[in-house]
Amino acid sequence: MTEGNLNFKFGIPGPKPTAYHYPKHYEIEPNRLVIGLQENALEIITRLKQNLSEPLAALYVLNVPRDDKILPGCYQSPWLSHPELDDFLKTFQSFIEGDARHEVWVYSEPSKTQIVYDFHNLIYYYSHDLNLAIQSLKSIGFSPGKVEIPFPHIHPYHPQFDSTLTDLLAAFDWQYTPHPEDHEP
């Protein structure tokens, strides 16, 4: 959905579409947390990644490019330090948090932990040990609870971010992989 006048990534349709804010809940599943967001996704990702060992990598998953010259698919960064990843996330924060054309993943090689920020404004935290992440979430007011995606909902893709996507793709020497044939955003 392309909406130039909406200022959010995920919302509820209607005569006046609005952003959707999940309750501050996390849901515990085997080797995974599902975290519902109200706002400040990258602040929460930064908090969750604090305990992860370097090297780190970012995976930018572009589902809807809005420009036929840019290929949808997965763009993997080179290995990064915490400060390098923080700089990338801060530089592109408005775009990452405010547009639904993509997902952003953070991966720690030593801990084999993945943090996935998806286009439904959810964070998925994959790890064999969820305890540090749970403690971090509790310290900022999250509590255990059901996290459910509302239906119907909308995913705005904002034209004002088209040039930001070009800048993001120039940020690293990304390793590109096309989506598999059966990929559905």
C-alpha cells in the first residue's frame, strides 16, 4: 500500500487510517520472543543487542522496492562492531521505523542470536537463552502477554523515503541474495 500522507509503518485502515500500537507485551515461545511495539523499535533493538558478542551483521530485507531499478531481496552487511551497527541504525531510524517496505535483522555470530524487526512492527528475538532479553524488556516496562497482529491492517510505503532507500543501499558493500520464488512479504 502506498500512502504518502501516513506517518507510520503499520496501522489500522479506515476513513482516517491510524498507527497501531501493541500492548507492551512479549510472548515466550521455544527459543523465541515475540515483542509487540508501541514505538521506538530501534531503541529496543539496541537494548536487546547490548549483550550480544561481536561480530554483528545487519540483514536488510527489501520486500517492496517501489522502483524497478532496485531489486527486492536480502542485503547482508559486512561484519560490524556495535558502534558501526548503532551508527547505521541511527542514520536510517526514521525510514526503518516509519516505512513497511522492509524488515531489518541483526545477527550475532558468536551467540547465534537473531533480532528481527518486521513490517508488522514486531520484534522477534531468536536465541537459545532468552533470559537476558526478558530482563531487558522487563526493565523498560514490558510484561509477558499475548501479542496478536490485528486484522485488517495496512502497511504504508512512503514515497518520501525512496531516496533514503538509495542512501541505505549505499551504506555498505552489501551481499545481495534474491528472494526465493515462494517468498511472500
